[in-house]
Amino acid sequence: MSSALIALGVLLLLAVVLGLWVAGIYNKLVELRNRVKNAFAQIDVQLKRRYDLIPNLVETAKGYMKHESTTLEAVIKARNIAAAAAQTAAANPADGNAVRGLLSAEAGLGSALSRLMVVSEQYPDLKANQNMMQLTEELTSTENKVSFARQAYNDSVMVYNTTRETFPNVIFAGTFGFQAAELFQVDDPSERQAPKVNFT
């Protein structure tokens, strides 16, 4: 009977150790997933700042570019689509489809802003406008902050995905619902360029 109790004690001890080990894996994955969410939140803050600057930029340009209403409307439309995609992605940054949707919307916004900048070159008074110069400087600064935030996010995603995919974590990650996070990267090389916003 005492050997049965010893065997039962050993099995119980092994079960406790295994349970603690699995709990440790779960807690590490939760910690890393939260870091990914936090890193995305930093991108989201900068994107919102940029989205807030764009209407002011368009309003300033409107007075000078009366015949370019299609370009101005395209920028506002692209900004609204990107803002909605950012909101969706912010709700669950680990959702690859949401991040891909944001990347696509950001590419559209970048393209629309680039068209605006090209058209604005035809308006010297607009280029010399103090408000326009300040807005473009703020937009450029925000673009740099977005780039840094993207790098931090991608670093967090890499650590999370690597931890999630290594053995033995991979056994439990799917069971606990830890899906792979999507990198914030650009697939089209032409989209890698930040919109040029220089009016000087």
C-alpha cells in the first residue's frame, strides 16, 4: 500500500510540475502577445496623428487648388479608409487580415498624398504658405515616428512568433488560441517610400 501511495505521490508531483510548466508557457505567450498589442498601439497613435493632420493639409491646399477638387477628395477618401482600417487592426493587432487591410489602406493613402504633392508643385503660393509648410513639417515628423513605431512592432511580432513556433510552445499555442501575428511590412517596393511632403 505504501508503494502505491509513493507512486500516486510521484504522479501527482509530475502532474503539478507539468501543469506549472504549461502555465509558464501560457503566461509567456500572453506577455508577448500583449507586447505586440502595445507596440501596435504606438503605431496607432502616430497614424491617428497623421490622419488628424491630413484634413488640415487639404483645407489649406483647397484655397489654392480650386481646380484640383478630385485630388483633394481622393486624399480625404483614402485617409478615411486608412483610419477605418487602422481602427480595425487596433482592435486585434494579431489578426493578419486586419494588418494586411491596414497596409493596403496605407498604400492607398500614400499614393493619394503623393499625387497631392505632385499637383501642389504647380502652385507656388501654396508652397510658400506658412501654414502649409508647418503642416508638411509635422506630417514628415509623424512619418518618421510611424517608421520607428513599425520597427518596434515588427520586433515584438518577431519575438512573439518565434516563441510561439518553437518546441514545445507550438504544441500549446494553437490549443490556447495564440495565432501568428502579422508583420507590418510593405510588399510593393514603390510603397516603401514615405509620401514626399516638401513644399519648400
